[in-house]
Amino acid sequence: MKRLTLAAALLTATHLHAAVQYYLSDNLTAPAPSKWTTAGVLSPDSLGLTAPHPNGGALISSVSIPDGTSEAEVLADITLNTSGGVYTEYLQASANAHTGGAGAGSYLAFEMQNPTFDGKGHCMANFLLFQSVANSVTLLASFQHACRNGMQMRFAVHGSMALAWPDQAVPVEFAITPGVGQPGIGSYGTPAGNAISLVQLGSIIRTPPSAVLESAVGFSAFRNRTDVQWKAVPEDVNGGLAGYWIYRDGIYLMRTTLTHFSDETVQPGASHSYTIKAVDIHFNVSPGTSITVATPAIQAKQ
């Protein structure tokens, strides 16, 4: 394996809004009964989907997912002109699914609760991931994240993995128990001026990205550090990359959205095998590409 200098080899991975095939798009000002089943109380208006009622409701798609599975993506644009409200994306949901009030049905739900603007216009919200099976609800995860007017929430499920994008380029993944059902959108307690202004439903990408080109991987080795670099995997018609997973001697080491990394935990005179795998936005993983790096030994004094 040839050695490459850092200056020659560093290439930054490109983050594209993946070319997901969206099969349904709706601005929700007048949801069509032929496309949606309504659960609870919703109040669509000129801004989109609103739900001032404290229990709100949901729209669960009645359009079949094109590949015949229960795996899909939901992408929603959120209008936030003021603090407050709850905004929910559903996957694998039953027709009666909703999270407001006592809730109902079976579903996976990615939810933004109570977005709050401070005096400087900065917005923070609570994000939660729920799974409900026949009205028995489990909280899978919760965290805080920034929010904004015009933000996007994305939510996808592929196999036993749920992927959530709280208005950011790279997904966060969560292990789930796969279910059956349809994607959807919902809300409750929305103040005037806030709405879900657009929802798009998409099919899951299933083709893994290309493997990292072995001939384009290079390294620099030092006594206490190794630097590894490679050429970016090209984007393709199936969508964009989420990043790269790195393994050392077969054990997971780290992930990165760049095309290089440094390992500062090595010892002088050691040899390690590093494997790089490209991962796309729907959690498809490429074959691994490996390189062996030996660090210089400490020379004994003469």
C-alpha cells in the first residue's frame, strides 16, 4: 500500500439531501380523505396542518408504500412563528394512531415538544422517540435540540433501526422492534402561527453505497498516532452518505463524516488493521475496505 501525504489525500465528504423517492407530497391545507385517515381533532388552515386542541390528532397515510413493506421515511417542514405546540411524525402506525391526550393505536413516533424561543430568538425543543404497541407506549429516547422557523424533521425506519434527523444533515439511529403500518403526521396544542406546512413520504433506499476504493486509501504513521485518508465514495442515484464507520482490528472505533481520521491511542512498534465502511442515510452499509498500518518502533540508544 502506498503512502499518501495528508495534503494530497484529504477530501471532504459531500452532504446532500438524499435523493429519496418521495411518493406523496402534501401541504396539508386541505388533506384529501383519499390519501389520509384522520385520528383525533385537527384544524388545517392556510399555513398547513394545525391542531389547537390539547389532544390534537394525526393523519395516517392510506396510500400504500410503493415497495409493499412497512418501511418508509417522513419529511416535514415546520412553521414556527412562536413558542409552543407538539409536532409528530409517525411510522408503522395503525389508522387510529395519535400521541395527544391518552393517545391510541400502534406506532413509532418522532416528536418535537414545546419549541421555545428565548429573548434573542434562539429556539430549543424537546425531541422524543416513542413506540406504542396496542396502546402500550414505551419511551425509547429523549433529547434537546435547536429548532427554527422553517425547520425540517425527518424520520425513517429500516429493519430494526429508526433514523431521526432533528433539522440536521446526519441521522441519529435508535434500535427498535419492527412493526407494521403506515407513515403519518400529527400535532396538538399548536398556537396561532405555527403549523406543519409540508409533509413528504418516501421509500427506503436499499442499495448499499460503493465500497471505499482500496487504491485511494493512504496513511501516515507516527509512534503515537496514525492518520488514515481515502477518496470520498461518490453519491449515486440512490441517495447520500451519512458518513463512514471505522473499525480497528475488527472492533468498532469511531465514525466520521470526513474522509480521514486519526488514531492517537496506538503504541510505538504496533501494527493495526483499519477497516472503513461507507454508510448511507437509510443505514445501508458498504463492504469494508481495510488497510494495515505499523507505527515506528522506538530505537534503542547505541
